Amino acid sequence: MISNCLVVHALRQPDALTSLSLADWDLLLRQARRANLLARLCAVLDERGLIEKVPPQPREHLEWSRAIAEKHTQAVQWEVAMIRKALAGVGVPLILLKGAAYVMAKLPPAQGRLFSDIDIMVPKASLNEVEAALMFHGWATTDLDDYDQRYYRIWMHELPPMQHVKRMTVIDVHHAILPETARVHPDPEKLRAAAQLLNGYNDLQVFAAADMVLHSATHLLHEGELHNGLRDLVDIDSLLRHFGSVPSFWSGLPERAQELELTRTLFYALRYAVLILHTPVPADTMAAAQIGRPNRLMLALMDQLFLRALMPDHPSCSDWFTGVARRMLFVRANWLRMPPLLLARHLFHKAFISPKPE
């Protein structure tokens, strides 16, 4: 599947894009749009001074995506300012996660990255106070039935999504990076203890370098929906290349994965970053990450699934098994998040009891 994915080849070798035909450009843009990577592709070309060498027709699409991404960055900065204002009186440590963290910390993954909500992390003991403050400033829980409300508040690692009644922006309030019912339990206290203040702020934090990579990997490999899977893998690739300029990062990453019970997650993240995006990971780090390697049969199966599911959701990047792979990874994600009896009960309720959209 990788051989048919022009987006992957473009990210590996941006210089080769100047020789594409218009038909290839058309397919590349369609794949990039489905992967939510069109603006990222423009940023890569800008960074290398190649955008002017792109034919006028595809360049127009790329430049429009850049304009949208710039507006998106401004909107994220404004929304973070509103969240800070809403929580100023609460007095809890406020950690930005994923896209918002990349934007506010001015990290490379922020370039051309589009996302739909702001993710923050606060101590679990402060959830009620944080939710009340956000509600006072215009955020409200999205329309969920009683079962889903209970599902989030008892079993999940976050509150139900909250949407602002005027701006329609969405915030996800986390207290951990995986559900309490999950098979592995990265300690949120360890993540908070290592978090770092953002330059210029005394009330905003982001995860430490290794934790940021591990959280990105956790989000990718423990979620059942992989429509943005390649974009999330590009995030991991970008973080590794950025933080990897500090030699101690590479030796500390596998050690931190062990401490947070994420050795299997790190193994898969490094494996697929290297296989798909040719991320330059030192041999010593890859060797240390082998502690999370599954048995040979399991790894062969996971390769067949992830190397398909992480491609853009476009017919040119799919084969007869791609849909099956995505469904199997959806089941796997739920299996990792809940013990069997709870999972069976949850799936039964969602299938036969929960109200269905009209």
C-alpha cells in the first residue's frame, strides 16, 4: 500500500515533487486532503523553497491550504487565551495536549496542522471545578444521553466534549492519557511532574519531550478511528526529528516508555515511523525499544493491519483488505481500553439500547 501512496513519497522526498505530472499532482492533492495533510505538504515545500516550482494549478490549492492553516493557528491562539481566562481563578496546573501544545510551543508539527478541538489536561481532583468554570464562560457539554455521560465520567480519561455556545469551538478536558479501564496505566502524576512551562507563560504547560512523543504515539495506537492516522504518524516523525537533536533524548525515550508502561506503544510508533516515513531513529534506540516487541505472529499481523490503516482513506491507497484492517484495529482499540465484560456490556448498549441518530 505504501508504494501507491504519493503522499508518503512526497513526505519522504519533497524534492522529487517538482517532476510530477499534472495527473500525479491531482492524485497527490486528493490523497493529501483525505489524510488532512494538504497544508502540511505546503509547509514542507515552503520550508525547502520548492513551492514556486510547483505547477500553477496544484500550487493554488496548496496556497489556499496554507492560508487556512494560518487562520487556524490564529484561532487556536485566541481559543487558548479564552481558556486561560476562564480558568484563571481555578488555580490548577493547565497542560496543553497534542495540536494546541504544538501551536503554542511553536513546534514543527504545528506547521500546516489542522485539528478540530483543544485538548487540555488537569488533575482529576479538579475536574468539577474546571468544568464549572468553563460552563460559566460559555462552554456546555455536548448532547449526550445519560449512558454516554456516565461512560465518560466513570470510565474514561476525560470529560464529555464541551462546545462553546457562541464560537462553537470544542474543548476536551483530560485527567489522564488513557482510560482508567485500559490495560496499561501511564501515571498522570508522573506526566504532570515532568511537564514544562511554556516560554512567556506562567500558567500554561506542555509535556516534556519524551512524554509528548509517547502521548502522540498513545493517541495514534490506542484510538479506534484512524482517518487521521498518517497525520498523527507525521506528528511523531516531526517530534522525533526535532527533539532528536538532543543526544540524551534518544537514550531517555525507551526508559521513559518503561516507566509509563508504554513499551509496546513506543515499539510500534518507532517501527511504523521508520517503515513509512523513514524517520532517522538511532540503532541503539531501536534496540532498546525491542523490549516492547510482540511475538513474531502478532507482529506480522499488526504490520498487515497498520501498514494499510495508516494510509490515507482514498481508493488509490487501499486494497481489498484495507477496510477489514481498519475494522480489526477498531476492535483492538476497544479491547485495549476495557476489560472483556465491560466491553461486551458497552458494545451491547451502543448497539441495541443507545438512541440512534435519525
